[in-house]
Amino acid sequence: MNIWVVYTVTSLVNMFQILLILNRVKATEYKETIDEPLCRMLKFFALFCVIDGLWGVFDSQLFVRSQFGFTMVAYGYHTMAALSAFIWFGYAMHFMKISGRDKEILNGLRLMLLAVQTVTLSSNLFTHAAFYIDENCHYSSGNFRIVLYTLQFLYYIILLIYGTLRWKNSSENKDTYREVVIFSLIPLVFGIGQYAHYDISMYGFGFSFTALAIYSFNTTVQRELFLKEKASKLREDVYKDALTGLYNRNAYEEDIKNASGHSDKKDQVYISMDLNGLKEINDNRGHDAGDEFLRSAAFCMKTCLGGHGKVYRIGGDEFVAIISADSQKIREIEQDFENVVQSWNIVSGQSLSISYGYATGEEFPNLSLSEMAKIADKRMYSSKARFYADKGVDRRMQARSGEKFSKENKMVSDRRE
């Protein structure tokens, strides 16, 4: 059998393998992980194999004999080999997440290589220094053929050097750099084989094996990332309050449980907060208005306190913040909190009011976080009692409120213990 027929068949086999890999990438159940740069590179690899197969068709002279046609295919082959290496270089940078100065340098190198390849191929139209198709439709090599291949090899050599250096010297992403070294070796070795034996479809094998190796690695990595993100999302759902976006009671209880027995940070602050008038809003304006009231309060809390620690919604209108601040900073935060609530009321037209009390590690250095919580609760309920007194609630109503607050205080304290 004519060796070029075998060449054509192997090129088409490589093409089908690459298309199958592309189909598997597109058909993954982890749709969020589809890597578009990888898909684009696989399409270039497949197109290269098509032209590689046409090379075999023309060189076999069994089906078609055309000097002009073979010349166009030869130029197409070398052009696609150059573009495939160029695209592969870009994908490797994407794969390694290169940025900053390194990205500028590497992009400059690959653009320079492509420019030199373009000039070399263009000049070959007039000089035939690299290759030409003779009148008998045979491919003949020129002295500059090695230049075309060397330029292609340089893409992989640069990546080999860069990947190896980063693999050896970086403390993070070592697996990624190691894989780039391996992925770059495959087309380089097969490319050298193609240069030595151009009657065997070595480059096509190099691209198909590279595609298979990258797909295998990507499938594992992307699945792990997908599952990790999914677990993170589930964890967020478990520990986040759906209405306000703050941490919920599950997160609060776990953080309290994991806290050290005694406060070992002088700047640790426990803040207990409770909305005033939520029941009246629910009764008079409906629960939708009450929910909006809660979201407004959560926004103010997160704006002022979120940057210093965690804010939790642990009950209907009960909130807690555990933050880091010294005695001077907590007074600034307190003033900022009151200003934010006041500004919110002016802008929104609401009458948002939040009673709060806090205990600091600096004030109580020998108390545990749970013990600080009880003190903060008592101070918060004292603040709440003053709020209702200032609103002119009669003494009987105030007493009932005080009794209710005492019961609530005891229930919350019992729960937090």
C-alpha cells in the first residue's frame, strides 16, 4: 500500500480523535467548567489534521495530481502548524493563569515568532528556500526547511523552560506547571519526529495526544473545582440567612462552639442587637414590610460591622456581631453605626431603630465569649427599655415590656449557653 495513503488515514484518525475529545469537552455535565480556549485550540488541531490528510492525498498521487493544489496544501500545512503552535502557546498561558509582566513578555515572544514564521513562509513563495513542489508533484525540502520547524519548536521550548522554572521555584500551582511541561514535551517530540520523517503523520499524533492529555487533566481538575464550588455553595446555604444575607444561627453556634474557652484577644467585641417596633410593623403593615425592615437593619449592620468581623441573624429580630476592635475603635464604630441608621432613615423614609449592647475583651479579659454574650444581652435590653420609655409608654406597659424583655433575655442567654 502507498505510504501516503497510510499517512492520510492516520491523519484522519487523529482528526476524529480530536473531534471526539472536543465533543466530550462540550458534552460535560459540568457546564460551568467548559473551557472555551481549550475548545478553540482543539478546533485548530482538528483543522491541521484535515490539511495534513490532504497532504497525504496529494503526495500519494493515487486520487489527484496537481502541482498547484499540492503547493496550496503544503503552504496550508505549514501555516496551520504555525497557527496551532501559536494557539497552543496562548492556551498554555491561559492554563497557567499568567498575568502581569510575565504575560506581556510571553505574548511578545509568541507574536514575534508568528511574525518571523509569516515572513519566512511568504519569502518561500519566491525563493523556494524552505520547500517547493516540483513538476512531478513531489515535495522537495530546501535548506531553510529547518527554519520553519525550529520556529515551531521554539514555542514549545519557551514553554518548557518557563514551566520548568515555575515548577521548581513556585510554592503554589506546582501541578499546573508540571502539566504544562509534559504537555509541551509531547508536540515537541512528535514535531522533531515529523521533521526527521515527513512521510509519517507525526505532528498529527502529537496534537491528538496533547489534546487527550490536556482533556484528561482538565476533566479531573474541573470536576474537583466544580465539586468544591458546589460544596462551598451548599455550605453558604447552610450558614447564610436567606432573608438578610447575614450569617445565620447555624454559623453563630458553630463559631461560638469553636471559640476558645476564654477570650484571648483584648480587641474582641461581642455586640447584641435587637430591632425596635418590628411587631408593630408586622401587625399594621404586613410581613412584607417587616421583611424589608429586617433587610434594612441587616444592610446597616453589615455596612458598619461587616468589615470588622461577622454579623449574624440568630432569631426573628435578634442579631449578633462578633468583631475585632479596641476601646477607641468601638466608640468610632458605634457612632458610625448610629449615623448610618439615621442616614438610612432619611433616605428611605423608614423609622429604623436598633437597640444594642456590647461587651469587650478589653473590659472583661477573663470571660469567655459566651459569658460576654450575657453581658451584651443585658446591656442591649437596658437600651431597649430606655427606647420604649423615651417613646412615652406608660408604666404598666413599660413593666410588661420589661417583664417580656427579662424573659427573652433569659431564653436567649439559656440558648447561648
